[in-house]
Amino acid sequence: MTDQTPPEPTPAPAETPGTAPAPAAKPLRTRRASKRAGHPLVVAGSAVFTLLLMVILLGGGALWVGLKRYDAPGPLPQDTAIIIPGESGLMDIADLLVKRGIITDKWVFVGAAVGTRSSGKLKAGEYEFAGQASIRQVLDTIVSGKVIEYNVTIPEGLTSDQIVQRLLEMEELSGAIRQVPREGSLLPDTYKVTRGTSREDVLRRMARTQDTLLKEIWQKRDPALPLKSPEELVILASIVEKETGVAQERPEVAAVFVNRLNKKMRLQSDPTIIYGLVRGKGRLDRPITRTDITTPTPFNTYTIPGLPPGPIGNPGRASLEATANPAKSKALYFVADGSGGHAFAETLDQHNRNVARWRQIERDRKIDPSSQPAGTQGNTGATPDIN
């Protein structure tokens, strides 16, 4: 019987000393990597990144172009003023600026206003833009609120009626005037206003300024002044204002009237005759007649004692100050001297000689007294038989 013994396994070959076992082979990942690159999420992410990169590049380019246009000279050929109406929004303002030729790129203006957080700071009003103003300059101007200002200049001595008429003639102002202010209650000066300011507001401002100034001047008056109130100061100052247009003469003219009040003499001021005749409605375009002088009116200081019942105009600061602190003088008369000023006298004889000298000047210059409008000779007490 045959013995069938299973063969013994072949022993592994012995390792040669110094020889490392060969590493096991790793499977290739090529197909797996290829599948990941084509995954929809990877493709979408790549597209988004590419799109963002393009947006950034395009946005940067647009920003660079916008900044260049923001500071570039504008299309205006010369200085131009426009009115931005109230309640205008950002787009309304941008459209108006383009329409008026102030800017050419509406969206750069809008973008700049939004980017600088200025869209809520734009102010209505009338603005003047310089020729070739850039969008930056235009935006800064509107944000600043530096609107155009106009001068309202009221000459000293105008009556309240005349002041109202001047304001009504200014087209930059708005609104009606309900009532003519009290005579002497307004301070003639130059006031700055913006287009659309109401005429009533201007009058109120003039009245407030007058009140403030009058209180200040009254507190600093000469204590020997024969005037009982600030109102009397305004009355006398209005006469001084009408009697001379020479600034340095005002204290001397004021002294004449103060001296007359102290001596209980009538003021005998020609402008008071005129005011009594026209009541501040205009000028007397003819010489004062003998009848005018002797005909009583509430304002005719040739026929009434002391001060008239109210001012004959609105005196300015200089006349108010001169009346509050008149010159130290004993003069009681004055008359034109032919040089634009006046000759002052302490006595009637001196005054009559001054009057005669003025009459001679008129003859030498071939000036017809009858052709001179009333009140141009600056004459106080010139009629001897009325003194």
C-alpha cells in the first residue's frame, strides 16, 4: 500500500542580509482625481471664483474711471448759478445738474454722493458753480450749503415808505408787505439775504437791529442831553440825518439842535417842513416857499416848539451816535457854505453874513435858488424874521 503523505510547503526563500523587502504596489488614483475635478461643486466654485475675479477687475477699472471723472474738469464754460428747489431728492438734483450743463455724468455724481454718505446732506438753495467745476467741487458746494447771498442796501435817512418800496423792487426777495413799519423803527444798513427771503423777514431783521443798537447808544449818551427817551433820540437823529450828508459834520449839526432845545428855540429845520407836506411818501420836487414855512403842520419845526411828534425818516448809526454825543459847540445856526458842507454860527448876525455869502456863491455859479429842490441848502434859521 502506497503511503500518500501531503507534500510539505515550500519554505520562503531566505532573505539576503542587507536587502529590504520590496514595497507593496499602490493602486493608481488617476481615475479618482479626475472624477473629483469634474464634480459639479468644484466646477461651480471655479466659475464663481472666476466671476468674482472678473467683477473685481471690472469694478476696479470702473472705480478708477469714476474717480478720474469725479475730479475731471466739468463742462461749464463759465460761472453759472442755478436754483435747487426744496424737497429735491438725489436723482432730481443729478438730473437738474445734467440738464443745466453743470455735469455730464449723472451716475458718477450719484455714486459719489452715496459713496461719501452725502446724499442726505444735499441742501436746497441758489448756488454758483465755477466754470469747469468738477463733480467733486459741485457736490462739495451743495453739501456745504454756501448759497448765493445778495446785499439789501438801505441808505440812511429813507422813510419807511421808501424802504418798503425798495424791498418791493428787489426780485430776489419774496412775499408781500402787510403794513409799512413805524417811522424811525428800521436801521438803514446793508443786509445779506438769500434768494427767496421774505420781505417781512428783512423788515423784522432791520427792526431788531435798530432796537439792539438804540439801547446800546442810549446807555452811552451824554447825560446832559435834553432828551427824555430813546424815541426822542431817534426823532432828533432823523432830523440830523436829513440836514447833512457829511459824516464829520453830524456832531456839529446835532449840537446846533441840542443848543436850540436847551434855549427853548424852535428847531427851524427845512426837512421837517418837507416831511409835514409829503408825510414820507416821496420828495418835494420844488423849493420851499414862504407859505410852506409859515403853514403849520405837526412836523413843521418853524411853527411848533420842540421836537416833532415822530421821526422824519430812519436815521443811521452815525447820526444816532452823533445825536447821543453832540459836539461841544455854542452854534445855533448853519447854512450851506458852497463846498458841500455848512457854515456854523453862534449869533444871528454871523448867520446872516453866512447866508449872504451863500447867496453870492449861488449868483457866481449862476445857480437859480428856485431851481433847487427843497432841503438841498442845509439851512437852519435862515429866515431872520422867523427866528
